[in-house]
Amino acid sequence: MNKVLIIDDEEKLRSLLSKIISLEGFEVVQAADAKKGLQKLETNDIDVIICDVKLPDSSGVELSKIIKDKYPATEIILLTAYGNIPDSVQAIKNGAFDYITKGDDNNKIIPLLYKATEKVVLAKRVLQLEKQLGNKHSFGNIIGKSKTIKAAIDAAKKVAVTNATVLLTGETGTGKEVFAQAIHNNSNRSKQHFVAVNCAAFSKDLLENELFGHKAGAFTGAIKETKGIFEEANNGTVFLDEIGEMPLDLQTKLLRVLETGEFLKVGDSKTTKTNIRFIAATNRDLQKEIEAGTFREDLFYRIAVFQIALPALRERIVDIEDLCIHFLQTFAQKTNKKISGISKLYLEALKQHSWKGNIRELKNVIERSVILNDSEELTVDSLPMDLQNNSTLLYKDKILSAFDLASAEKIHIQKVLNYTNGNKTETARLLNIALTTLYRKLEEYKIS
């Protein structure tokens, strides 16, 4: 239940407001002056304050600043017997939510109260998430309250304190590297190196050199001996992302490192010892890869000592709002935009999407929305067209015609072009379409 504090020296007005507000389901606390009001704040978790501008011991306008400095998530609605424009301007500058004249309050106070409460709820959730994200690479950095993500976090916490090899499975964009980093940071190797390598990002020879290093003269251009990741990360953790993409002959060499803690540099005949904790990740079904002959069964059993399956975003819809709030805060700060709200239709569109790219895709969508959004809350107009056109999403009973959709798409493309200063390659990336598709649409809509 949301709690409201009424600060006013008129006892009859306090009682009247208290009855009206209580009938709306709010818990009400009262104070006759600023001093008592501040005391109530210290002993109660107040969401919204309704405060008279003229108090026996202070000004409500000045009190607003004191309260907002100490309780930034609390909202303040000021009441005055006489409208005063300079006072109202200063009140808003001091952080007051709104400023209304007594007499109008009967019609305005309840709607204002609900609006202020919505803002408080969002602010508290943001503060909670910021606190949760205080340690960038802790398990607290993993946002979510769904059963599936909590189960994955609990399993990761248990294995983190051991030296067991971990295999993280799940679709692309589910946060496997975030989990790997958190496992490392909660292990006894946390003060040592954490090195991540994407096995799909290198050719066979480059990957071998990256992992094992080489001796001087091992190949043309190898002027001096070079350490590989397995040597550099000694006593630390190596995260092998997309391990299912690793060539078979390198799998054999990796198996030896796992079994003996030794490896051969490229061009060397003497083994090098290392003490590494391995965390691997894949979006492939390694059992099927074993059957197909593209992944070694013995290596699988070595890396899969402890498996953690990370859920797809569509399996944890309940977490979308919290993730959205986090990304909104991140990108609003980066772009210096004052966007603090999220419309219900916007959230509904997100919850109905299939999210093949999972959290990474959601992050990109929120970034684009923040760039395109011109209001104080994210609206469906700033979503990519495929999310806007979701057949189950209602626009307050308005059915968009083909012309409306085309117009919206044209405006959407033009906004992104303006943001990128006409860079068509970057525009295509942000719109998540091919460059050729962008050129076709520019011609179709006659956008220069």
C-alpha cells in the first residue's frame, strides 16, 4: 500500500484530505508543521507528500528542496490558498511534482496522486536496480526475478566457489558471458585474469595462435616468442565462447590442457604448464554435434562437468519490464535525454515479441527507442516496425491503414538518418535492415 504524508496546519483540511485519500486505498500519515513532517519521514516510508505552501515554521517551497535532497524518490504536491507564479516555478525547480491552488484540489488531487505514485514506483525500481548493479560483474548484475533465471543464478553461485569446469548453454544473447564473468568474480581466482575468447571469430590457425602462443620462427613473420591466452591467464579463468565452433584438431589440443594442465606452443617441442579454470559456452546442441562427428565426446564430458542452461527471453517474460527500465536508464543517460516512463502499450509490444536475439536484441530495441523518442516516456512510435505491426497489439482501438504504416515507417527512417547525420550504413544497422533494403526504401519514400 502506498503511503501519503499530509503536512498542513489546518486540522480540518488535513482530516478531510485524509478521508478522501484513504478511500482511494492509500495509507495516510499527518503532520501539522515542517518539523513534525520531517520526523514522520524518518519513521515512515512515504511515497507522496501533500504539503501546504505556508507552514507555521517553514515554507513548503523551501521544504520541497530539503525533502528531495534527502528522499529523491519521494514526490511532493504543494497546496496554496493563492496561486503565485514565481512560487510555483521555484517549487518545480526545487523538485515538487506539482503545485495547485486550494479549491481546485478536490478535482485534481486524486489524479495527481496516482500520477505521482506511478513516478515513485518507477523511481524506486530504478534505485533498486542501480543498487543491484553496484558491482558490475557480480550476480547482482544479472537482472531478473523469474524462476528460470533465479534457478540459473543459484546454480552459478554454487559452482563459482569451486574449480569445476562449467558449460553454459542457451541461445545467442541470453547473457552467457555475463554469467561467466560473475562466476569468475565469485571464485577464489577473482583477483586473477578473466580472458574471454570467441572461438567463432578466428580461423583455425589464428585461434590456435591466440590460445597457445608460438615460438620465434614457428612460421613466417614469427619474429619473437609470443604468449597465448592459456599462458597469460595462468591462475585465472578462460571463457571459451561458442566452443561448438572450434575445429576438431584444436579440440584435441584443448582436451590435453584440460587433462594435464600442459600445452605446446606453436612450433615448440617443450610443454608449458598452466593452471586455468575453464568456462565454456555454446548456443549449439553439442550432443547432436557429437552424433554428427563435429565435436569430440571426450571433450564434451570434460567441459560439461557442471552445466547451466540459460533461459531464452521469451521464457522469462516477467523480467522484460525490469530489463527495459535498466536499459532505458543507461541509454537516456548516454544521450542526455529526460525519459523516465514507459507506456503500457510499449511494454505490451515487448512482451508479445518472440525475441530471437534475446537480451541483446532487447537492448538494441531500447537504444533505438531512446534515440528516436521525443517525449518523457517510451511509446510504440519509437519501436521498430515489426514490433509496432504486431497483430495482437491494439492502438486504443485505432486500426492503422497501409498509408498510416508507410508514413510511420518513412518518419522512422528519417529520424534515424538525422541521428546518424546521413550515414546510411549506420542507419541500416540501427534499423536492423540490410543496406540494400534501406536504399530501396529511401527511393520508395523519396528520402534524400
